[in-house]
Amino acid sequence: MKTVAADLSSTTPMKTVSADPAVAHQWREQRLMLLLASPAILVIVVLLVMPLSWLFWQSIYADGFTFEHYRRILTEDIYRTTFFLTFRISVVVTLLALALGYPVAYAAAALPRRWSMMVLAMVILPFWTSVLVRAYAWLILLQHNGLVNKLLLWLGLIDSPLPLVHNELGTIIATVHILLPFMVLPLYSAMQKIPADLTLAGASLGGSPLHVFLRVFLPLSLNGVLAGVTLVFVLCLGFYITPELMGGGRTIMVSMVVSRNVELYNQWGAGSAVSVVLLICVFAIFYIVGRVIPLERILGTK
Amino acid sequence: MKKFTLSRIVFGAIVLLILAFSILPVLVIIPVSFSDTRFMTFPPPAYSLRWYSAFINNPAWVAAGKTSLIVSVLTVLIATPLGVAASYAIDQSNHWSKRYIRMMLMLPLMVPIIIVAVGVFFVYAYTGLLASITGLVLANIMLGLPYVVTSVTAGLQNFDKAQEMVARSLGMNRFRSFMIVTLPQIKASVISAAIFAFIQALDETVVALFISGGQYQTLTKRMFTALRDEIDPTIAAISTLLTAASCVLILLMVFSRKAAKSA
């Protein structure tokens, strides 16, 4: 009891006795900093935080509290298949991106600087071209008489053109391509920090290249793997443009359900509830991963 | 040893294939944009500038291009100072709220873009900002802030704060000491931030789909609708121009960083 009282007496004067110039300075300083940050914060609050709270409210309230929308998400087939499809596509895309991204990041980290810059440039250039441009490019390449089908026919691998676009396959191919840089960049930044001496030491101790890779390099690169996997998975969960353009109206992902409920059917309640579920998934993933590696490290690449 | 080199060759070949997968789709639109036919055949049977002139001679496309350009420039002009001020505050402050403020400024990157779009659409429907330049600029400022803050905060972390302290102790006020001492030294990160914000605004599609319209449609919104409805190589021409713009801006960024390093 006594200690609490002592604590109180030692903390309260901070606010009241501003005669202490150091404290007054501290206060002025903090007010100034808040003032400087406030315009940016205001934009985010008005255009993002407020509407998000409103979406949440809208999902549970319509002339009285209701969990009708959530009940429908849990019970109705359309919602269930959509969420299932979205998660399935996200898992497939993430695994493919990891399988393609890991060797590229490895090569970029192992090659001499000039060459590694070349490799990274080839990954980053598509990163900075519009998603629309890339979706369009894939429409050209994957269409019925597109380059990919022509190549496969010429090689004699197929007899008639495959349906590569306007379906789930087309969506997956284009999404992997668009999200690949988000996998390569965190992987590269983790691998770059692994000292080459460690691999040499492993080899000099008699480890085969594969053994050294599995026991030394791979475990040290796991931080990057986690960052890349999280980023790609989360981005894929909320992907909109690519499935809309490449899916041919049959590959309905969660984001498309949100958009249709709002734009087409004017069903704000249903759209909001789906948004809230998607948002909770995304934040839960960020929260869990954030316990292992700092969130700034994950978002830094984006 | 021989087996080792063989596996290296195989690995190299795999990496080259993946890099081809990464880069070729972006390059493939360039020849298509110079194609002479309506159809998206590749390689094109003959070359012409017909789709570039189709773009320039179509008032709707030109208007959309203008809207996108105006929005992007205004976004950069506003988002950069706002982001620099916020980054400076985060860097200088040691208040407990600093972490949360930073997190909040990163929020536009964490929330799925479709949800951001629906939220902004809602706010604008109430405030009458739908289909207006102001609305588009405000939304793009919000979306650009995380990029500006990330880039400028990194720049400030590498800057020795003592220099600004010296300037202030010699009688400069805070604003002047920032402008004269700090800003020139974090210039490269501010330029990168501005370029990131510009490319972001130029490429932004999903929010624009919801909030732009009428006489103020962005280029990306028109492209999206055109891609969904009918495809003709005009889009390839526009895509090539957009990609070229991105490349030029990135080269600009690389050079400004190099110049800053050598200075």
C-alpha cells in the first residue's frame, strides 16, 4: 500500500509542476511531434480507420443487432466455397512462389555483386509495372492460340490447345507472376546476411553440398521464408484484379464477393461481414507472424 | 567434382527459366503494341504505330490519361511533405505512442485493397467526393503514405541527428535547421519516396474502380473495363507507355541515390 502511494506522489507532479524546464521542454517537444504527424494520421483515420469501424458496425447492425450475415457466411454454400477456394488458391500460389523464388534469391545471394544486381533487376522490373499490364500480358500469352499453347503444340506435348486462361489455372499463373517479387526480395535480404564462411566451414568439415545446404543454409534462411510466405499469402487472400480478369467469372475469390455485394447488389451488410472476416484472417496472420519477426521487416519489401 | 559442376549447370538453367518467366510477360506487350492487326497474335505479322495513334486520337483515353497524370502529380506534391513530417516526428519522438502511430501509417498496406476501396467509397458517397479529382487525390495520398514513411524513416535513421542539434544550438530555428541541414542529407530517400508515391498513384486500380467515374476516370479504370469487355492492342500501347514511364522513374531513383552516395 505504501509503495503505491509513493509511486503516485512521484508520478503526478510530472503534469502539474511544469516549472521544471526539462519537463516543459519534453512536453513542448511531444506536442510539436504530434502536430507534425497529425495531418498524415488524419488522412488515415478519416479514409481508413473510420470506414473500417463502420464496416464492422454495418456487419452486425441493421435496425437492431443481428448476426444474420455471419450465420450466412458460416452456413451458405456460396460463401463457404468462396472462402475455401480463396484459401486453396492462396496456398497453391504461396507454395509455387516459394518454389520459384527460393532458387532465384539463392542465385542472387551467391553470385558476385554485378550479376546479382542483374538477377534482382529482372525480378524488380515486373514489380514496378502495373498489375493490369501483367494481367494483359498473360491474357495474350495464355489465350487459345497464344504463345504458350503454340509452343506446347510445336513441342508435340499436346494435340489441341489447352484452356489456360479464364479459369483457375490462369488466375494462379498470373498471380504467382505478380507476387513473385514479394517472395524473392525478403528471401534475398535474409540470404544475403548468411556469411559465406559458414557454408565453406560446413564443406571443410566434410559435409556434402546438399547436407551443408540442408543443415546450415536452409535453417538460416527461414526468417526470409517466413516473411515472404506471409506477404504472398496475405496479398493473395485479398487479390482482386487478377482473378477478376483471368478467372473468367468462374473463379470467385473473397474480394470479388465483397465487390459484388457492394457494387452490384447493394448488399452492404453482407459485403461488410465478408470484409470483416477477411480482415480478421489477415490481421490474425500478421499478429501471429509478428510475434516471430518484426512486422516492419515483412512490410518493408512492399 | 564433375557431378558438382553438372548440378550447378542444372541449377543455373532452372534459375534462368524462372527469370524468363518473370521478365518475358512484361516484354511481350512491346511487340504487340506495334502490331498491325486487331488480333493479339504473337509475333505480330506486321508492325505499325496504329495503336499508339489510336490512343492519342481517342478523346476518352486521352482524358483518362490526363486525369491519371494530374492525380498522380497532386498526390506526390501533398503526400511527400505529409509523409516527411510524420517520419520526422516518428524519428525524433521517444513517446510510447510512436510505435502505434507508425503502425497506423502502415495500415493501408496491411488492409486488403478491396476493403480499402469499399471503405473509401462509403466515405465519399456521404461527402460527395465520388467521381472527383479531390477524392482521387485524397485516396492516393492515403495509399502512398506508407511508401513515403518507409523510405524517409530509413533515410532519417542513417542521418546523424547531432548535426541538426548543432545548427539549432547555433541559433537556427527548428524549421530552418531541418530545411538547411537535414533535408539535403536525406534528399535521396525523399526523392525515392516521391517516386514510389507517384508510381503507386499512377498504377492504382481497385480504389479508382469504385470512386472514379463520369468525366474523371483514371487510365487504369478504363484499362480494366476495356480488358474485361473487349481487348484491342490500344491497351498494349498504353501498357508499353506505362512500363516505360515506370522504368524511367526507377532509373531516376537509382541515379539520385548514386549521386547522393558519391556526394
